[in-house]
Amino acid sequence: MTRIKLLLSSIMVLGFVSCKQEPPKKETSAEITMENNLLYNEQYRPQFHFSPPEKWMNDPNGLVYHQGVYHLFYQYYPDDIVWGPMHWGHAVSEDLIHWQHKPVALYPDDLGYIFSGSAVVDTDNTSGLGSGGKAPLVAVFTYHDPEKEPLGGNDHQTQGIAYSLDNGDTWEKYQGNPVLANDTFKDFRDPKVYWDEDSARWMMLLVAGDHLRIYSSPDLINWTYLSEFGRDRGAHGGVWECPDLFPLKVEGSDEEKWVLLISINPGGPNGGSATQYFVGDFDGTTFTSDQEDIRWVDWGADNYAGVTYNNTPDGDRIFIGWMSNWNYAQATPTTVWRSAMTLPRTLALQKVNGQYELKNYPVESFRSLLKPVEVKGKDVTGGVAYEYENFNAAEVRFETTLENREWRFYNEAGEELRILLDAGKKELLIDRSASGRVSFDPSFSETVHKALLPNLPDEHSFEVRIILDASSVEIFLNKGQYVMTEQLFPNQPYTHFFTSEKNPENPEIFEISRVW
């Protein structure tokens, strides 16, 4: 569960008290519907990224596929557009692109706010929470007690579970919560749970401030500590959060490695929040890695707390991140809602120059939104410009080589997004200092952000995909070998794309359909 330092004022405590009582079950079983699209036509509103109908959202939670739908739960505060007493919001999708909003799934109670966690399908009913032959959907989450936290102890974060017998429409909390208590670690949260086939037991990953802790259970209720990882490995500029662990085959081989995701705030490569990864081995008890350098899932400033889906139908490892950064998450210039998720991405593992690299690339179903448009380039000073009515709902795709390049998106208001490829340093740079509204927080535009590209091919061309929504850009180099995700807030759509390549193969430009 990512968050700023908690403001445990009397106002927040009163907010906790007011949220303890859950609504009647008949209210939580009704679907949220929108009679018109007014909510999704506000300025800066993402048109094909997930965002809540209104109010505050942060981490993706409980990513699981069950009975034909992908569930997306998320950290949610239904009373304001800034962080507050955390609930689990809920949406479902059949294709990871078109989403249907559902009622709030989990509310705070006497044990605390509902912080981040995961969800699993208990197929064999190991928990005993199933009924009538129905396998329960089980959510595992962190309770955060705001009344205990200021007392100075370490017992304010514990792990609880809830279960659903109707594929997530309604939920019951386990009466024996918490299932895993704690009086040792101030930060003890964000359980990622999965079934381990080899040992026939559940595994739980938890983060405890500066390291990962691994537990096992036969039934999702009784947990045993196994091992830890990371006190002296990886980036430690801030608290570790939102762990995930899974195996991936190395592309082009039969080799299998395990990948560990750890989000960190602060301490990201471009300030504030980011997600690092480790490649190593897991023997069912202990994760080990000989990786010495720090590697990032996404080099941009706005991809945090991402985790992957459990139980996908085809075995793909699908990742979604929160598209924001705690440096300015509560100050971005939206009014009805705040925050969006990244595009869902398929993860893959490759080995280049003796190094394992985690790739992430938009899920295949995203292509269903793309419609090619014919745009002819015009020679301008220093390159070629393409004019299109709305590049903030478009993808630009092309092949290039590792040479000094500049790409820009701009509009008649003088706002521009600059992207530069520095061949000598093997860096990709993003300058959003003049991209639109930037003054809401100094950290938003005070530096040019960069990605290091040590293994980008220099002997042949590679693909560049630049995907822009109303308030974001996602850049994928070489099929997701390197990625940058950034928020943008232009006051009007970008209408021009500039490339410094004088005689390039014409870029492909696609209109992207809205999903709301």
C-alpha cells in the first residue's frame, strides 16, 4: 500500500470512525451505472486508461482472473480526491481494456483501514470458506489501525482476509481476523499471495520497511514465516512496498527464472516513487539473486505499486501500475477524480549481453482500440512535422536507430512535450517542463527525466511506440525492453508531432478509441 506519511490528525481519526460501519449488503450488490458519459469528459480525464468514476484512487489491488473476468480492486477513498481512510474499489473487465465499475468491495472496520493486498481463487477450498461447492474468491489485505499508530508501538499493521462466493460482488470478512499479527515492524504490509504448485501450499510475500518477508500457509489462515530477502540488496532510498514474485521463461530458451517486484518510495530513478525488480531463483522457501545493479520496471516518474494478475487463463504475466508519484499525487489538477492506472502490460524476460531484462509491453487486446489514420509529413526546420487533430488520444509508432533523435508533441498554445534519444550516453530523456499545467508542484517539472538504455541494440533498428492519453504518455522502446511513463496536463490537445529524422520511414499514427 503506497502512501504519504499518514496525517493522523483528529480529522483523520474522525474520518476513520465514520467509515467503520459498512453499508447494508443490498447496497453493495448493486452495480454502479452511469446514465451518460459526463463523468468521463472532464478535462484531463483518461479515455482508455482505467480511472475511478470519482474521488481518490491509488494502488491496484487484488488482481485476479475468475469466471471469465479480470478483477481490478484498488485503493480508494470515496469521500474526497485526496488520500483518506482506505477502502477497496472494484471494477471488472473481460479484455483488460473495457471496464465495468462495481460497488466498493471492502470498507474499513474496527481493525482499521483496508490497505493493499491481493486476491486468489481458493479452488480446493483449503480455507473452508467455500460453500455449496463454490470455490471462494479470497482477498488478503493489510489492516492499518490509525488509532494505534500514534501510540508508538509496532502493532498497527496486520493482515486480514475476506471472501466472496459470487465472484466478487459481495464480501464477508473472516471472523478470526487478523490472520497474521505483528508487533515488530512499523511497516508490515501489502501481502501478495499465490498458490505454489510444487509445495502444495499458499505463499505470502510481505514487506517490512527495508526488506521482503516470505510466509507459507496450508489454508490462507495459519501462516508460518519462511525467510527474508533484501536488507542489503537493491534500492533503499525509501520504504519497500507492494511485492510480487513469479517465474518466467527466458525468451528463446528453456531456462526459467523468478522475478521479484518491489516498489520503493521515495528513491526512484527520477525522484519519488518507482518499482524495481530482481531476477533470481526461488526454492519454495528462499528467494536468492546475484544481481548487483538496480533495475527498474519503468524509468518514468509515474508508474508505481504495480503488481501482476493471479490465475490468468493463458498463463500470461499481466502487470498494472498506479500512474502517479507520491511527490505530487495529491496535487495534480483534476477535480472530480484523481489518478489513473497504466495500460495493462504483458511481462516477459530476456537475456541480453549476459544480463536478464524484464520487458513490459501493452496487452494484445489494446490493439482493438487502434484505428490507422493517414497523416502526411511536412518538412520543417530540423526535421519533419505531422499534424493531427488530437495526439492526446493517439499512438505514434515507428522504427529508428540508435542515433541522436528528438521527438516533440506540441499545440498552438505553445505547450510541448520533448523526448530525446542520446546515442552517445544511451539515454532516453523526457522534458515535460512546458507540457501544459506544471506549476501545481515544483517536483513535477523541475528536472528532465531519463532512462538508461545500456543494452539497446546499436547494430539494427528498433521499434518505438509512443501512446498518449488525455493526461499521460507511455513510451515503449524495442518491444518493451525499456519503458517510460509520465503524466501530462496540456490545456488543449497536442496537434503536431515533430521528428528530427529528415527522411525516416513514415511513422504509423493511430487514433485510439475511448472506452467509456
